Amino acid sequence: MNAIHTEEYKGFNIEIHQDVDSMPPDEWGDTGLFLVSGHPQIYIQHDLIKVDPRRHSFEGKQKVKLPTNRRVYHVFKLYGYSHSGEGLSLSNDHYPFNCPWDGFYTGTVYASSKEFKTREKAREVAQSLIEEWNDYLSGNVWGFQVFDNEDECVDSCWGYNGVYALSEAKKRVDSLVAESVGV
């Protein structure tokens, strides 16, 4: 596996790699914030809820029956784009999500009204979930390996979206250095 970035930091070598085995966000098991999508290119279902996204084409609040209880969710429309890659959005008022050929309504995002009291807060966390999904769909998920001066891997971690892998690797090196001097 070739590193896309290498860096020496405080006597350790850090390698950043693309995480080709990353978990999709729907496998995190969150019942307070999740999405479903019914498009053939972006088909995502949630384990705890059986929703046909084609039948849930509205926004607002909706009661959803989970196996153990009933919860009320803020519900947001979910739009997709599929052409040379896939992407998701909470609106279709900009390109490429408003493209008549490759943009489409695909499903809904659910944010628990118990966890996210206001619609504004629910929309903010829904947008964050969409960004995580877009990172996953585009392969923007990374991992790091930390090597000591004998080229032995002393730590690694995977599943960081965006640019966070390097900063997390440096935090881990800082901890290793602090442990070695007894701080």
C-alpha cells in the first residue's frame, strides 16, 4: 500500500493512506441521525427502520416506528447526483443537484427531535452527515501509520474523513513522546 503523504514528526515517520476498507456511515448504528436513499446508484437503507424513500417525499416532522419505540424526527429531503461519481445534498437549487439528467430526489434524512431540539440544529447535523457520506462516496477517507526510528509501526488508525488523519497522527505522536519522557 503506497502512502499518499509521508512526514517526519518528532523523530517518528507518519504515513497517510487512503482507507479503501472504510465503513459507510450507515453502519455506525445511529438511530438519532441517519438517511435512507432509494436511487439505484445511491441505495442506502437503515437497519432499524424500513422506509421506502420514494413514499417519504416530504419535509417536517414525522413519526417513525422503530422496533422498540416511536420517535419523532425532523425530516429533510435528500437529493443526489450520479454521473462520474455520486454526491448527496439537502437542496437541489444548485448544480449538479439541479441537473435534469443526473440530479434527482433520492430519499430523506432523519434527525431525532429529542436529540436536536430545533429544526435549525437538526438541519446543521443533517448537513454534517451529508458531508460524511460525500467523503465516503468519493473515497475521501484516510488512515495513518506511525513508525519509530527502527521502522516499526507503533500505531495506526483508519476511518478519518477529509484532512483529519495527519492532525490525528501528530496528536498520537505527541502522546507517544509524552509517554516516553514520563509526562
